[in-house]
Amino acid sequence: MSVATSPATGRPYGLRRVCACWGVPRSTFYAHDPAAPTATSAGKRGPRTRLTDEQLLVHIREDLAASLFQGEGHRKVWARLRVQRDIRVSLKRVLRIMRENHLLSPNRVPQGEPETHDGRITTDAPNVMWGIDGARILTLDDGWVWAFPVVDHWNAQCMGWQVCKPGSAFEAAQALGMALSAEYGSVGRDAARGVLLRMDHGCQFTSDHFQQQIRFWGIGASFAFVAQPETNGVAERFIRTLKEQAIYGRQFRNIEEVRVAIRTFVTHYNASWLVEKRGYLSPAQARAQWRLVEAA
């Protein structure tokens, strides 16, 4: 009937009009039409992409192999594929493929209950707040040694660091001195006037020497909340990354080997580590971009 020609218009009636007149859905017609194509096996739904999952997996493996770091997540892989190789795929697709092929970081853990702290510890500009914390590293000859990093809350850049045997307030202040020399070119009075320093309540940071030293430099004290270490999360996260990338799985003979490892890591980190909150720029790239905007 649908192919019959109307004597009034001289055109076929068409399947849509015939089904509407008979009150029959077109899907029912196609379901009973012997000439309709048979159903094929189920495959990937949606539009066909330029790359198959197998081809995309090859690119993901190549990106992970070329990276300077270990255990990077799917977000950074997705960002590098998009920017460096012009492979534009969905973030969730990269996550699915990496999960199916066991390529996700072994440090991923299921999310638990939400934290009670809901404040914001990042800043909208560099040199507004720095964070400092200490970590212990075991060596064969020198025993436990300390590392003190200073990290900018804006772009997670390691501004300064110190590796030492005694984890004293004097050594922690040396890490701040390196940061001041690199950023301001001075360790004189009020060299960093207006900068806040986020720290926990460790004895190094609450000591009279350390507090007097930061006041001399014009730095304000900003202590993390008690029992809420996430309020010092920028420095804590940097230390975790440092341990995962440069400390875990290695044996250090003495303190000098630790210094070399941390110096090498900080150089690579500041130049190449992609920071999500800064649009997947490295700390050095984000700071350079900020200076260009300020100069414009």
C-alpha cells in the first residue's frame, strides 16, 4: 500500500502516512518485514570513533612509557593525548580502557566518607600561601634523615627544600631560605612580606626560632587545623608524590644520595609534572604564564 501512487497527487502514499492511517507503529512494520535487515551482534553503541579501543590502548601505553613519572592517573594521560598528540577522546573512555587493562595507578583507593573539612586551601595567585612539612627517609649508613619541602599553594611548585640529618627548626628554616633566594633573591628582613606559611603543629614549626625567623622575613604563620591534616594538603600531597616517584623502592646509602634523588626529582617535577588545577600545566609553565599576564 505504501508504494501505491495517489491518483490525486501522483506520488506514492509512503510508509509514514499509511502507518498513521492504520494506527500501526512503523517499528512494528519493520519488525515483521521479511526484507528488513537482521539484527547483528551487539557492539559498541553510539557513533563510530576515529580510533578503536585497541588503537587508543596503544597510544596510552606509549604515553605511559614515555613519561618521566610513575603511577600517573588517567586525567594526565588524557590531557597529554589531547595536547601533544591531538587525540581527542573522552576522559571516561580513557579511564575505562586503562581500568580494563590494569594501567591505573596502584595507589588509587575507593573513596570513603566525605571529609569534614570543606574549606579551600588553594590560592588565586602565586606567593600568597606556601606550605611546609617534613618527611623522614631511611638510609643504610646515616639512618633516618629528614626532608623539608616548601610548596606554593597556587601551582604546587616546590619553591625550596632541605635534606638533613637532624630534623630541627634550623634545618626547616633553611628550606624556606632556599625558597626566598630563588623567588625574591634575598633572605633579608621582610623579604617575603605578605606571604602566609601553612604548617602543622610539629615541634620544628612551633619552636621560637622558627617563628621568629619567619617573622623576620615578613611571613605570616597559618597553622593547619588540629586533627585535619588535609588543611596542609598541598605540602602533604607533594611529599606523597615525592615518595612515590623518587623514594619508594630504592635503597639509599647515605644522606648525599637522598639529596641527589630529591634534587633530580624537584627539577623534573617543576618542569614537567602536570597540575590539574592549573589547566594541566607544569608548575614552571603556570608561573611563566602568570608573569606574562602580569606584564601585559
